[in-house]
Amino acid sequence: MSLPLAVLVSGGGSNLQSLIDRIEAGALDAEIKLVVSNNSEAYGLTRARKHGIPTKVVVHSEYPTRGSFDREVLRAIAGAKAEAVILAGFMRILTPGFVNSFPQRILNIHPALLPGFPGAHGQRDAADYGVRISGCTVHFVDEMMDHGPIIIQAAVPAEPGEGGEALGARILKLEHRIYPQAVQWLAQGRLSIEDRFVRLEGSRPPADMAGAGPCLVSPPLEQGF
């Protein structure tokens, strides 16, 4: 049975597109019931309409408080009968009332390896800091920004001086792979939270690689190490 989703976007919606593509390919057991945006010009709305997915625009500046905006979004989601909420570049912090309406049913993706570099410019901040490994994180949403329990992360090497735009482009390719995977695990009911640890039912420990398991080292190790 497919998991009914509402997807929230503010911009281009490339992660929305990755979900649509996996659903249409039969790899993701979900159905997007509604795409909501706080930005009437968001290209994510166009992506949804091209695939016959209903859309709703709720402009946050038209509401006096965060709570009143969230309540309107929640009404739209309830009307669509969605059972989980997927944030795909949604540039608004959800209120506790929203989060508590979908306990352990709201996912977000962040373009950095949390808990490092939270916020709207994770790729740029990581590049400016001079990290050698960066990546992306899918996590459950709680009342704090980029804070909830981590479901899956993927890493890429970061090159000195390449800047946030170049680093972000490589990270985005991994976002499009790990986000649909995380949503599939949610749809299958395979995720549970113990304290801050997300358990994946049926997962297997990584194959041994010199005692460390699969790993990414950047710059790469040289001969003899």
C-alpha cells in the first residue's frame, strides 16, 4: 500500500522531482497527494503540475503569525488525506503544533553532514570552513532547526577553494538518491527512534574493510597507509 505524502517546497523542487521519478518507476511505495509552497513562483509547483499532482500556495507573508500560517498548511494537508510530510527545500521553520500533528512523520533533507553547518547555507558554510568531507543528511523533523534524529547521511570529498556552489552541486546528486530511500523506509514502516538513534529494521552491518567498514577519506590515503 502506498504512503500518502504531502511535499512542501519553496523553490526549484529538484528533490520533489527525485521522489516523483522514483514513484513513477515503481521504486518508491508512496503517492504524492499534494505539493504546498509558500512561494507562488516556486518551480516545484510547475514540476508537480506537469505530473498531475494537486498544488496549494499558502503565502506566509499573508498570515500574522507562524502558527496561523502553519494551521492553514495543516488544513490543506488534512484535506488531501496525506499521512506524512516531506520537506523538499521548504524555507520555513515549523511550529511545535505542526510537528506534533505528524509525530515521526515529517522528514527533511539538509545539504551538510549534521550536526555540522545547520541553516540555509550549509554547503557554503562547509566550503568556507575548509572541510575535506561534506555531504547531506535526511532526518526526522523536531521543533528545532536541522536538529531531529538522523536517518541517513551521504558524504562527498570537498576540494580546497571550490566554493559552496560547486560543492553543493555534487552534494545534490546524492540528495536525489538518499531522500527517496529514506522515504521508502518510512513507507515500509522500517524506521524507529530510540533516544536520538534511528533504527532501520532489516539493515545489515557494513562489510569489513580493514576493520573500519566502508569509508570515505579525503584526500585519499597513499600507498603504505
